[in-house]
Amino acid sequence: MKKLVFIAFAGIVMLFHGFCSSEQAPKYSFLHRATSAPPISYYDYIIIGGGTAGCPLAATLSQNATVLLLERGGSPYGNPNITDLSAFGRALSDLSHTSPSQRFISEDGVINARARVLGGGSCLNAGFYTRAGARYVDSAGWDGALTNESYRWVEKVVAFEPPIKQWQCAVRDGLLEAGVNPYNGFTYDHLFGTKVGGTIFDGDGQRHTAADLLEYANPEGITVMLHASVHKILFRVKEKMKPFAHGVVFRDAAGNKHRAYLNHGPKNEIIVSAGALGSPQLLMLSGLGPKDHLKAHNITVVLDQPLVGQGMSDNPMNAIFVPSPSPVEVSLIQVVGITHFGSYIEAASGENFAGSPQQRDFGMFSPKIGQLSTVPPKQRTPEALSRAIDSLQALDPSVFRGGFILEKVMGPISTGHLELKTKNPNDNPVITFNYFKDPQDLQRCVDGLKVIETIIESKAFTKFRYDYLSIPILLNMTANAPVNLLPRHANVSTSLEQFCKDTVMTIWHYHGGCQVGKVVDSDYRVLGVDALRVIDGSTFNNSPGTNPQATVMMLGRYMGVKILKERLESFKTN
């Protein structure tokens, strides 16, 4: 039983990868495949990236301007792998070029994924919806009233109160026993203590994503091109003048080249919303970045900007898997403990993350793509793969009963960088996050794990733990799961610091690369050039709140309103 539980953890961890879904695709008349795009077109705004920020931004700008939204992936609607909670893991184990997720492995050896679908990361996450804290809003320089109004605009379509069942109740009560007080009940607000947050899954278990915010769009003002891969932003460069962004080059699924240009107008702009990886990558491919690095890739330098791709961060996540003697509900992130020492405690549960007995899939930890990645290439034979799959298929369903409690480090303080690998925008860049490089991040991890241990040993959690599985056993069991490509140390239970380092995972909250004050100004205009902004998580210095998706969607709406206001004021002046 104990050995089987080791393997079970690998299947459980994929819980964080959700899916966007809709039982019936919305009748968006403005959705088109890029193969239908004309060779040349003109718009007031060109938005690159139809993700968590790009969709609300495009919907807002379409109210008073013509907008082209270019998304490199496809539609989330109608895809059999993009369904509901019962299908967890399928998108991540799908490594095809049509998959809504694109795997990358950081130079740190941590397995990660980036979105490739309309709706972006809101199609692949655990669905937790929570706002940024008041301090974060103030430090970002956002207008409080417009920020709250923008959150509410998003919440009318995508946010819901989750049903709290036994496992999540036990975690909630365990947090309170551990001293993570007060209890703040259900709220979207970021408050110290324990709370129940929102979810983008409705009462029927159907996911609502940033793509659903396009229902706010003016159909006459917006064009969305799917499978449109932007290769370059075009600049007009004149001596003694700032480079002026005036168009883009994109290719469709057949490889055909298209160009889209800005209409003439003082407020028309190109806006990059391609995410923390895609935005700095595209700026570099377009000639904005560190001069020597661009020249090494034979890219014409438009602007020597050494801070593009710098300040990359990924909040480290560490978890403890807890097998349960009692059945548990399938639950995503619902309860969170927000501590004063800089760690956020969350949990998830369920006994059927592997799918049906006939079609088990272990997501990023499937032997097809995950567990055998640590085996030397010569040993990855078809026979070894077949044996690994057969052994997982034969497991008793009871080994998947349970869940895990995790902690996420606030911030983080540790940062890394991003570099180009090739000139193909569809290839992943090279990313280094430098997890736990700053000792304060490591201490926050250790302190968070101590709270998790207290929860597991709490009275509230008695029903969901085996007496014979002590905390050291749980730690070592968890450390044996193939959660990353890092080397393992024996008996990590003797050092929580070593456990943090050995079992670090992503929580998919990476950010940076185009940060405010370094690459863009406080209105997200790219420094040193005209008619170009970056609006997405790449501009963040720290990840907002416990989970960023609500704030990224809010930012798309917020900046859309501000840009339209500037546009209207310029028309009045002229």
C-alpha cells in the first residue's frame, strides 16, 4: 500500500491543471481561423495574445475602436480534452502541436507549461479566483475605484462561490487550529487569515474563462484570428525619433504570411499580451532587447533594452501528499490560509484524477512523458514504457484516495532571466527562475511546511489521515514522486530546507520579463518606442494575491477603460 501511494502522488499533482470548457460554444461571429485573414489589413488596435489579459482588453477596446486580436492557439470551445473536472490531466499529457498547453522545462529542472489557447492560462489552471491585496493595488499605482469596478466586471461572467465539502472543511479548520486567524469566510478579497475564495467553475462543474469575457465585445468592432502566430512587430525607424510600432507580421496554420497595420491616428497602438514568456520573447524577436543577445541571433536591433527578459520569477510551490482512509471529494483550490510570514497555504483532493480505469492518464507525470524523463535515454525502451503504463493501469483505485496540501512562497524575491533559443516564436525560450536563490524564500517555504504539518496532525484532519503514516514518512513519500527533474537526497524529512529544494514545483504563476519601471512605464507603454504597450503578467514585479488570474483579467479591463478614455479625450481636443 505504501509503495503504491508513492506513485499515486504523481497522479494527484496534476490537479492544478484545469481546463476551460463550455457545454455549448458561444456564437461569436468574430472568431476566425487565421487562414481566412487577408494578406494585409488595418485596425485601430492590434492585440497580440488572446489570453487572460488579452480577451478582456480586446472586448473593452472594441466598444469604440476596431480591434484585431491575434491568438496563436485555437478555441477552447468544443475541444473534447477541454471539458470539466473529470477530465483532469489530458491536456498536459497531450504534447501535440494542437494541445492547449505547451510544455517547457526551466533551466532549474522544473516541469512547467504555458497556454496555447484562446483564454490563456485561465483554461489550464485550478480555477481559484481571488483579488490582489489593497497594498498591491496601491504599490501598482492603480486607481482604487476603477480597479474594483474592473474586478466586478470580470466577476459577473467568470466568478462563483464554490461548494465547500469535507476535505476542504478539514483544511479550513486545520488552518484555524494552526493559528492562521481570523476566519474571513467566503470572500474575493486578499485578507490575512483563513478564507474561502472564488472559483471560475460554476455549480455544474463547468469552467468559465477569459474567453467568456468576449461576450462583452462589440461584434462590429472586433476580429479574433485563431492559430495566428505573430513573428514580428514592425517599426518605422527615423533618425533622431523614437521607433514607432505600426504593424505586425503573423503566419497562419498553413504557414502563410499576413501583415496587419495600424490605421492612421494619434492613439492607435499595438499591445502585447502574450504572457510572461511570450511578451519578452516577442519584443526580442522584434529587435527590442539586450543588443549583444539580439546580434547573436542575427536580429536587427531596434532598441538596445537590456532589461527585457530580466526579473523572471516563478513562485515556488511545495506540497505534501496525504493518503486518506476515507473517501474524499474532488476539489480544486477553495480554502486558503494567508500568513503574515509570506506563505500561502492551499489544498486539493480527489480519488479519480487518473481518469477511468480504462483510460487512466497521469498528466505531466504520465510514464509517457514524465516519469521516464529521469531515466537515461538508452533505457527508455518501448518495453520499459509499456511496463510502466501497465503497472499504473493495474493500480487499485484506493491508492488515489486523498489529496495534498501545498504552500506557495509570496513574491518571490528570487529572480532569473529569459533568453531566446531560436528565432521561431513557437519555440520555447530558455528560462531560468533561480528558485530559492534568496534565503528568505527558502525560509518562507520551511515556515509554510510547518503549518502544513500542523494541519495534518490537527483534530480537524483526523478522518483523513492514516495513523501509521507519520509526517517523516509523508515527507519522504512525497519526495519520491517524480515532481521535477532534480536529483533527490535520502531522508529529506530531517531537513525541511532540503525537502523544499528537492521537491520544488511550479504553481504556474510565473511573471516578469517586461516589468513596470524597467521595460514599460506606469501606463504599460514600452520605454523608448512609440505606439507599443505590454499588458499582462510579464509586467508584474510580484505575483498578485494568492493566485494572479483575477488580477490579470482585471488589468485587461482596467487598461482598456483607461486607453479608451485617452482616446476619447484626444478626439475632443482635436
